[in-house]
Amino acid sequence: MCQCGLIGPARQRRVKNTGGQGMKIIVVGANGDIGQAACAELGQRHDVIRVGRTSGDLTVDMSDRSDIDRMFAKVGPVDAVVATAGDVKFMALAEHTSDSMLFGLQQKVMGQINLVLAGLDAVVDGGSFTLTSGVLDRDPIRFGVGAATANGALAGFVTGSAIEMPRGLRINVVSPGLLDVSVPRYGQWFPGHNPVASERVGRAYAKSVEGAATWQVIIVE
Amino acid sequence: MCQCGLIGPARQRRVKNTGGQGMKIIVVGANGDIGQAACAELGQRHDVIRVGRTSGDLTVDMSDRSDIDRMFAKVGPVDAVVATAGDVKFMALAEHTSDSMLFGLQQKVMGQINLVLAGLDAVVDGGSFTLTSGVLDRDPIRFGVGAATANGALAGFVTGSAIEMPRGLRINVVSPGLLDVSVPRYGQWFPGHNPVASERVGRAYAKSVEGAATWQVIIVE
């Protein structure tokens, strides 16, 4: 169970994020390899609410805006929203259909965008959004076109939305290479890709959440 | 009416594109400002089939794969597919909903992707696909987040699909700034953007269709 004040007396309402310790951070996709790396790093200094599709401190269906609204209503104001979730279909270009390509746009892209749209009223002044893309739109692999398309979309969304963020909110996207812990399952599909230490990936989320930058693709290679 | 052999005896079947004159090129979105620029350039040396949603040599609904298949069946083998069509919603970030963001992903992104998926069997060996994004994922404007997201997605799709293209097929995306001819209607939304001469935009399509490059974002500024 989280130690974040989600259950029990709510901690003092933060009216402005100052980048210090003890932030209240919601991580959606906390059970995945990238989510675990983010939580391991952020959890050292902050109250992390771990959210998954089927397990965690809370569960949410990112494709359902009303379910996200329910989640934010339960959690209350947060200093940062971190999204590390999102499925795409891995398959050959020639095998793709409209539906298989649209799947990634709906799950990975719209899932993370929904978190931002819903979070605009849930994140305190000066807080942040951190999304997650991946290496495949700059260093592609076979069967990766769905992921490459989704990653590019998220980078575009960060650029387009950063300049319209209200109240000093920031938005970045972390774009990690294949994590070391993911190699046993996925390494065979990434010939020649250098695995990235999970600790390095975790620190990218610290850079986005605790730092002051916005409108960035934070590449971890 | 086009002079492309669409109606009347079909010209000799091209079995391999060699980048020369007299290519058979299908331009979807031919009525738009960008489509007209592409057709003006390509039409000087090639047989251009102008396709629109409601008018042109042919009409097509890019969001409907079966309608695209019907179009390709009618046209027969082509040397190049050029996509200059695709709608997005221009609105403030705070006003966007899941539906308004998804609209651009379905219309602009999936529309152009559908043309590629359907065209994999319709383009001759060595032929090409040329998609169209725009400036807003690198030089954003207010109300442009939907376009920025779609543009990034198309760049990602080109990267992901270029390495899996069969039979020497190529794919690029042209990313033009605001066209000079579009300034009267849209210029007020693009403060400080330098309008781009339509002739320069047209030449980018010649570079993609007649050149040998693939996996490129061809920026026109």
C-alpha cells in the first residue's frame, strides 16, 4: 500500500510545486518495466501512487476519460503525473490493418493524452506531466511501425501542448532504449540495440519531475 | 479530366520505376493548397491522377480501407502515391477532448497510413509513397496540438515503415511551413511564421517522387 496520504489524513494541500522533496506523484503504468524504474527512482524522495490497469494502489483504464477523472477525484491534487503505460501491436508492416495501427494510437497515444487532458485541473501550479515514448521512432526495428508511429505522436503532442500549458505546468516525454530488464523477453527483436540500465531510465523521470525543463524529449540511451 | 490513361486504353504496364518522366502518380488531396502545389510541379512531367474527397478525377474516403482498395483497383498499378490530405481539429489544449484529439489521428494519420497499407500491392517495384505532415510539431502555434500530434505520428510511421518496405519501395513525408497561398485564410494563427512559396513545396514532392531517398522528413521552410 502506498505511503502517500491517499488513505488516511490528506497531507497539506500543496498550492505550488517547487521541485523539492516529498512531492505527490501519480505513476500510471507502475507495474511495467519502465514504470518500476520510474517508481524506484522517484519513490526514494517522494510519495508515489502506483496505478495500473488491473493492480496497484489504484487501477485505471486510460482509454476511458471518465475513469481517469474518477482516479484524479480519488487522489486529489498531485504535483506530477507520470505515464509509463500504453500498448501497441508489434507486427510486420505488410500484416498491419487499419485496426491494428489504430490500436496503438488509441491505447498508447490517446491513453497518455487522456491523462494530460484530465490532469490539467488535477496538477498543482508549477507541476508536471511526464509521458513515455521509446526508441523506435529514431532507431526502428522490424515489426515496430506501430510503436514508431505512437512514439512520434507523443513527441508531437508534447511540442504542441507545452506552449499552451496553464499555471506554469510543464510537459516532457521520456524516450528510453530497450531496458536491461526487458532483454530476456524482447531482446531478440532489437538486434544491435544497446540495453539501457533501468537506473538511467528512472533518473530521466527525476529529471522531468524534479527539474525545470519543459517541451523536451528526454532520450535515454 | 486527367490525361493519365485512367480512361481509355491503359498504357504499358510499368514493371519497375526508374525515376524518369511519364510516371503515373496518384495524388490524394489534390484540391488542397498543398495538393495543388504538388500537382502543379509533378504535372509538368508526369501523368497525375487527382483524387479528392468529393471532387477530382476520382474520389476516395481515406478513412475507409475498402474505398481505397476500390480506388486502386480502378487506377491500376502506379509509380507513386502522394497523400496531401488529412483533417485535424484546431482548438485550445484546454478545450480538447478525447474525441477531438482522436479525430486528427483517425483522419490525418490513419487516412494517410491507410493509403500506404492499401498501396503496398498497387505501387510498382521501386515506386514511392510521399506523405504530408507540416511545421507544427517543430514550430508550434496556439490551437495546433492536434496537428502537432498527427505530424509527429506520420514522421514516426515513415521511420518505422521505411525499413520494412518491400520491392525497393520508398517512403518519405513532406513537412512544409505555411504556404503563401494559405496566408489569407490561416496566417493570423501563425504569428511570425515565414510563408513558404508554393513552388518550393511542390518541388519537395518532386524530390521524394523522382529522387532516390527514403525514410526522410523533407522540411520545406
